[in-house]
Amino acid sequence: MQPMNRTMIAPCGMNCGLCSAYQRKVKRCGGCHGEDSTKPVYCVSCVIKNCPTIQSNASGFCYDCKTYPCRRLKNLDARYTRKYHMSMLQNLEAIKKNGIDAFVKAEAKRWACRNCGTTICVHQHMCPACKTMIAD
């Protein structure tokens, strides 16, 4: 698995490096900024990723939109906060406040398995390498 980097952070604030589609061994998704050929259909057609406002703003992130946070982003954030204990809105605020490099550094530390150091999968609540379950 590649080390965590800024290209893995989606416009919505999702860290694609934590996604089960990115962490799988076969036909690995390259994240929102990667090739569409290996992405799940729902990622290719993502309304947030394909938003023309995000694609044309300076930062490439939702926080630079005049309608931030839009209904779609709020719904996505609510689902991820409830199911996976990760908030896209908090991620975006951290990026806006501290910069993308500081965010990526903090994410690498936050999502490292305490047992083996491998990046934890946000969707599985476990380390993909040593299978250590992560407490919610």
C-alpha cells in the first residue's frame, strides 16, 4: 500500500487511503483523483467529486464553495460520522485551518494500527494487515 499523501484526499474531505476499495488487493481503486477504470461506479458518478464548482475553485475542496456545506455533503458527513466515526466536515475544516500537508500528517498518525502500523480501513473497523479490530 502506498504511503498516505495529499492526492488521496477527496474534494469532500474523505481520505481515500482509508477506503476499503483503495485497500483491497485486487482492482484497487486509486481514489477520487485516480483512474476511473478501477473505481466503483458510485465513485465515478459521485456528484460531489464531479461538481463543477469544486473542479474550478482554487483549493479543489468543498470548503471553497459558496453553498458549503451543501445538502449532499451534509448527508455524506452524517452517514460517515454515524457509521464510521469520521467526519468529512471536520476533515475539511482541519485542511482549511492547518493546510493539506498538516492534515495528511495527522491522518497518517490517527489511522495507523497501534499493533503493526498499517493504515486502518475506515469501513471495516480493522487493520487490513494484522486484522486487529479497532474499538469504536
